[in-house]
Amino acid sequence: MMKLLEGKFGWGLLLVAGLLFPFMAGNDYHLTVMSTAYIFAIATLGLNLITGYTGQFNLAHAGFMAVGAYTLGILTVDYEVSFWLAFLLAGVVTVLVGLPLGWVSLRLRGHYFSIFTLCVGTIMFLVIEKWESLTHGTVGIMGIPAPTAIGPLSFDTPVSIYYLVYFFLVLGVWMMRRIVDSLMGRTFMAIRNGDELAEALGVNLMRNKLMAFSLSVLYAGFAGALYAGFVRFLGPDLAGASHAFDMTMYMIIGGLGTVLGPLLGALMVPWLTQYLQALQEFRFLIFGPVLIFLVIFVPNGIVGTWVARRARQASDAALGKQAPAKETAKESTKQGDAAQKESASA
């Protein structure tokens, strides 16, 4: 199946499948599940940028998604700001919150960075839960307006909302591919492969790490704003550790450091959980061991393992072509030596 998803043909196939999904969905509930999966796929793409491509495991990503969601909810409900202006401001506010936190946390490395961001995510959850005058506390924000119409396009049906979310997913994937294929993306990967080596090559570590962190939380902020406009109700649970765990699982199952991997993981796992609803209370007991198994035996994820296998096959094929050429060169050398000996004896 992975062969079908390679290159432009594969991306085109996924694009067409997404466009046709509403015609294949049996009911509005299936559209809701897929739209929610798309929203978390956007957030997971951002997490993959800082974790998979830059090598900094951010455990506060769900908190930044909540910042974007609550920004839109507070502006539209409490201050009656228009939806799309609040949507843009949600991304801006999320980045403004993320910049100082990133500037402090990115001075740490490895597990220390992860532990620090875990604490940051917990603090975000507590702030949202306790700051009732701003976030409405545990009651949450209700009555968030749906996305307003853009010209003749209205978003008052599940199908129209689906296509709106799908548009942002396609845009997010396209932009992510442009980022990772650019010089900036190569720089992020150099940092992932080794801080000291990248710095020795002249890479400004803090500036590039902060850039990756800012782009990552920007994705989270916009995903959170879409989530708020989609479900139209917010509670502190959005910033909880369970969502951070879910997005991490999507990345690891799909494949860290790939664009397609987190996308497939974010689309596969929610549908799997839908068919295991009877075991919903034991979700962590089920997916925890699965995650451990994948980390040990399939550390590169589905797409990452496929990419590594293809690279190995290409390498073996290249070595196979070189071997006959070397043998031919050896035979030519032997024949030349024999001819020289014969001429010398003559």
C-alpha cells in the first residue's frame, strides 16, 4: 500500500480521497470523526516539526493548542470579535506565548527540555482551570460561534465544515513540505542530528530552534482555533496530558521526521478507537503497550520504516551495479598486465 502513497501520485491520491470522503461517509457522525482527526493532524504536523525534524520533544504542545482555542473562544464570546479576526489573533497570541517559553526551555537539551515542557503544559492546564474570570474555569466556554461565511461560502452544515477543515489541513501539509524541503528544514535536521556538529558548521542553534518552536506552536494555535469553532465548546481538558500523549502516539506510529507519517497516524488511530469504544476506559492500557512495542521494534514508525527500507534497497541495488563494474575493471587490469609481460618477454 505504501507504494501507492509515494511521490506526487500518492499525495494526489490522498487529496482525491479527502475530497470524496463526504460522498462515502455513511452519516454526519463519520464526518465529525474525520474533521476532528484532521484538526489534530494539523497540530501533530506542528509537533513533528519541533520533535521529528529538530529533535526537541515538546510535551506542552496540547497546552499551546489550548491557548489558540481559548483565544478564539474568549474573543468571540466575551468580546464579540468576528470569527476570522479572532482566528488570526489565535495564531498570533499562541506564538507570543510560545516565544518566551521557547527562549527559556530551548536552552535545555534532551530529557531536561522534555521535562521542562511537561511542567509548562501542566501549568497551562492549571491556569486555564483556575483563572475563572478569563477562561471560565471548569465551566468552560460555551456558545462559541461557528465560522462565519466568506462571500458565497457558508459553513453551517457538517459537510461544509468538513471541507473547511480539510482545506486548512491541505494548506498545512503543503506549507510543511515547503518548510522541510527548504534550507531552513535542512538546518532543523542538522540540529536534530547533532547540536555540536551543526554549531561547528556555523548554525545559530538558538535562533533556528526558536524558529522551529514558533512554527510548531503556530500550527498548534491554528489547530486549536479550528477545534474551538468546530466543537463550539471548550474545557480545560484540551490542555491535558492525554491530548499530548495522543499526538505523540500519532507521530510515533506514523513515523517521526516525515510529513506523511504523522498525518497517517492522526487519521488511523481515531478510527481505530471508534471501533474499540467499548474499551475506551482502558485506552491507555491498550495503546501504552502498543506504543512501547513500536518504539522497541519499529522505532521509525510505519512511514519511517518504509522510507528506510526503500533507501536500503536503493543502496543494495547501487552496490550490486558497482560489483560487476569492479570485476570488469579487475579483469581489464589483469589482461593489461598479462599483455605487458608478454611484450616484455618478447
